[in-house]
Amino acid sequence: MTTIKDIAEYTGVSATTVSNVIHGRKNRVSGETVERIQKAIDELGYVPNLFARSLVSSSSNVTALISYVPTQADSYFADKSFRMGFLTTIESVLKQNGYYLMFRRVESVDELKGFLRNWKMDGLFITGAADKKFVEALSNVQTPIVYIDSYASEDICDVGHDDFSGGRIATEHLLQKGHERIAFVSSSVMDSRYMEQRYNGYLEALKTAGIEPDPNLVYESGLDIDSCRVAAEKIRERGDVTAVVATTDLMAAGLMAAFIDFGMSIPDDISIVGYDDTPLSRMITPRLTTIRQDMDLKAVTAAQKMVEILKGGRSGGRIVLPIELVVRDSVKEAR
């Protein structure tokens, strides 16, 4: 079996230089040397033995992104292309720092603990439905954890966007356009996480404008087209709703498709604001006004925080990233 020492002798460089190239630390090595080492790796058929390395160093250089999805109904990873970009960015930052990334979906704390018994992870990213109960159940896990959009505790390391402000700004935009009967459509309103924060922002904007929130204007819906159609039909039947805040672009697109099928015009008959600013928001007609959350920034921030922790840095505290309103064509003046 070819070793790092074999490659070093073959190329005439030190074993440390070969190790730097293998582990992605190429900024420490000249381009010519990198090319020579990579050619030697191919010619000699070198394959790194991560298991053996972890036994020697007590570190595997492998992290895992865990998507905690207790039921198939969870929608956080439903927009797969959007989330794939998030995964790719995290992996890229980790690779630059000599770490690998695994992806795993789990449905329970016990399943995650079983995973950790069988795989030596240097760190975990946890996204999905990581609520307070889930976080407390992992309190004794020694593996460093960076949560994504958890809101479960002020003591954990959690990276997310300002969801409260997102819900508030989306609603304020509609209010400024003269809308007062504004529906709120979300996958799960009281989820103790980002959707509830967006809902609270919606409520705050209404109260600040002197409008008493109407619980009958709040709808929970799945992201699939049939569920969106049901919510859209309920909104249409009311006859008094002039605008909608949807908590994802995918849901906004589903609602728009249903409204159009019902013979309604957007934004002439009903205005809508989405959330995320996915490519979909620029592809549908009319183009969707939405709240932008920078998923690349979230991924880079989470990955850099993990690297910092693994190098002995501080782990606790929530990191809040900014959001912004992107105005397009799906909202009109109601006056």
C-alpha cells in the first residue's frame, strides 16, 4: 500500500509537504509542487486511510451535516437545489481547511447517537427540526456541534438569519402599499424555530400599524402543490384578503399557481411576498417580491465557526445574519 512517505521519496519533497497537498492545504505549497505531488498520487495509486489516521491522532478530519427530520412532512430540505448549494458551500470551506463532510438524515436522537457510535466525527452541523428537547438530549455529546436555525437555546452555537425581521419587513412592505387584510401562510407556524420567528415578525408589523391580528388569516400548509391549492382556495373564498406573506418561495409559487388557476391575477387581484430569494423567485411570472437570506453566507459562517471550534475557539452563542427585501413584480398598491 502506497504511503505519504512513498510519495515524498518519489517526488523529492518532504512528507509534510505531501500531507499539506493531500489535506487541501495547498496555499502552503507552490503550484508546480502541487501538480507534481498530485501526479505521483495518481501514478502510485495512493488512497488515504482515514480510519488508521483517526486511531493514531484521535481525529478523523471528518464532520457531518445532520438533517434532523422526525417525519417525512418536514419541509426544510424540500427545495433540494437551494439546499444543495448550502451543502456545497459548507463542503468547500471545510475542504480548504483539511476537513471532509458527510451528510446524514436522522429521525430521532437515538438514531443520531447510534451514528456517532459507529462513525468518529470531529464535528457536527445540525439542521432541520432541532428543537429544545432535541438539543437537551444531546447535551452530553462531546462532539462539537454547530446548529443551523435552531433557536433552541442561547447556550448553543447556532447560525441563522434574522427571521423575526424577515417576517416583519415582508408584512411592512405590504402595509406600506395599502394592504390591511394580509394572510400568513407557513408550513408550521408554532415550530419554536424560524417559522415562528417569521410569524412573530408578521404580528409585530400588524400591531405597530394599529391592526389587530386576525388568527383566521393564518394558514398552515405543506409545500406540495395540492396543499398550496387548498390554502389558496380558503383565502380566495374569504373575499377580503388582498395580500399574502408566504414563508418560502416554493410555497409562494404554489399559491400563485393556484390563484391563477382560480382565475385571479397577480398582483392585480392579490399580492404576495415570498421568503428565501431562490432562483425560482426570478423564474416565475410575475417575478416574486421576497425576503432574501444569503445561504452562501450562512454556509460559510457555519463552516468557519466549526473550523474555529475545532482549533480550540469559543463554541457558544447565536450568530444572526442579515436579511433584505427584494422588490419585484408580485405586489401592487392597494389604495
